[in-house]
Amino acid sequence: MEIARLAGVSIGTVDRVVHNRGRVSEETKKRVQRIIEETGYRPNIFASRLSRSKLYRFGVLMPHPSQDSRFWQLPLRGIEKAAEELRTHGIQVDYYFFDKYATAKSSFDGLCRQVLGELPDGLLVAPVIPGWTREFILRLPEHYPYVFFDSSLPNTFPISNIIQDSYQSGVLSAKLSELLAGGTGKIGIFQLSPTDFHLLERARGFRSYFAGKPGITCIENVVDGARKTESYQRVFSALLKAHPDLKGVFVTNAATFDASEFLRRRQQQKNIFIIGYDLIPENIRYMNEGWIDFLINPRPEMQGYQGIFALYRWSVLGETVEPSVMMPIDIITKENLAYYLRDEKNDENCR
């Protein structure tokens, strides 16, 4: 909704101001009301009545919240917040959690059969198992509304992709690495297996920045996601044995803290920089302790939140939605971490 964008608040906040329900800070309320007056906005009475006369069910197909170092709890938090804000509009959210590291396809197929059998009014999908997800998408009815978050999936047609530009975040991470390395040296790239499109794009962006720059050498490493901690120990040990002059590490996923834990146990002093992703509790802890230099934040909570609202706008209000919604590429350091977390908390309290 344009009002929400101009006011810098959530769509749910605008709804609470318009219908005078729920807690909204006085400052936020005045800002929204001023923009409403300036734009001449009038509530869509028909859509409002429609949303309250029918129950709409949206499904969420994503990994178990406990996986990937509990990263998936972050977008889930945003999804649940959106669901709560839309509850009075007749919106119900159903969850279909899958095992991202399952070796057999049967459990994922069984879950997809359940989705197809129940067929919610729209679907929010994290396409982190590309091949299996593509097969499932092809089985959905024609013109069925689905939204991707966390990653995109080439040659598919969601109504919206709510993601960060993974390639450019990789390029930015490479620029930060170049500064920390002083323009020369070896940098290890750590990928998690199985991987998906957005993780591959982060690594591709990182490598592309150093193409034609002989001063920096990128060394590829693959960690087994199903046995992450054990695999990190083995892979990182082999990397340091082969390259004792290693200057830094770029981790393309939330498991940045595993690299930090390895170095903390091995070294009394930190002499290898670490750049990675996501504000999960373990990464916050190691950044505060000085073992992580930079974290890139793709705002997973906002991705989940906006994903549900995209389905709501499309299915209930009959509005068009942006085909691609790009999250900012936030650079988090130890120096601004507390302020960033505080601002996030304040934003949540004022919505």
C-alpha cells in the first residue's frame, strides 16, 4: 500500500490507524493521518467487507524453523506478525515445514501432496531445494498465486519475489574483504551443501568482483549442511593446512558463527577476518566478541511479513503487487549492531 510506503510503516499499522483499532504510537498515528489527508486516500469499503465475509487461507512452505542454526525462525516471526495483523480480515495461515537436508524426496513429495490436496488460497514458498520445488510449482493450478521469499527460482512465475539482490550482496562482501585484506591475499569462500540459487549468486558476485584482480585469490570450500559443525572442522582444518597465509573467510549463509567458533578454539588472537550473513543469536554473540567483522542482513523477518501481505493484496484486495521486492543490503558491524537491534525492536513496538 502506498500510504504504508510513504509513512515508513507496515500495512497493518495503516489499517489500525484507518479503522481506529489496536495500539499505535501517537507520533506514528499522526504521520499516517497526515499522509492520508495529503494523498486523499479513501478506504476500499468493498474490499474491507469482502475480507471480513470469507476466510482466506494462505500456506507457507518452508524449512523447519530449527534448521540452519534456527535461521528460519526469523522469517517465521515476520509471517506470524503479518498473520496476527490480518486475523481480523479473515486471514488464516497454515504451515508446511519440510526437512531441507532430507536425502529422500518422499517426505517432501508427501508434504506437497498435502498442499495440493488442501490447496490454500495462496502460497508463500522458500524455494531452497530448487529441483524439488520446481517440480512442485509445475503441479500447481494455472494462475495460482504464489510468492517466493529468501531465494528466487529461475524460469518460474511467482506473483512476487521478496528477496535481497544476492549477487550484489556478494559483490559488496568482496569489496569489504578487499579492504580488510589490504588488496592482496587468499580468501576462503564457504558454501553449504545442499545449496540453492541465492547462495550460489552470493558466491558468484563475490568471485566476479575479484575477476581480473590478481592480488586476491578465492578458494572454494563446501560444508556438509547435514553435519555442519563436524564438516566445518574438517574443511577449515584442510584449508588452513594448505593455505597457512589465509587472510579471510566469506560465508554465504547463516552458519558464519561456525567458522568463528573454529577460529576461536584454534587461535588465541584473531588474525583471519570473517564476513557472513544473518542476525541469528550465535552470529550476534560472535560479532560482539570480535570474531565476526561484518554481517550482511537480508531482513528475513520483513521478507516473511511482506510475503503474506503480498498474497493478501493479490487474493483479497485484488491489487497488483510488485513482481520483485528487493530488501536493502544492510552492513552490520560490532559498532552499529546494538543500534540496529534497538531500532528493530522500536519499529516492532510502534507498528
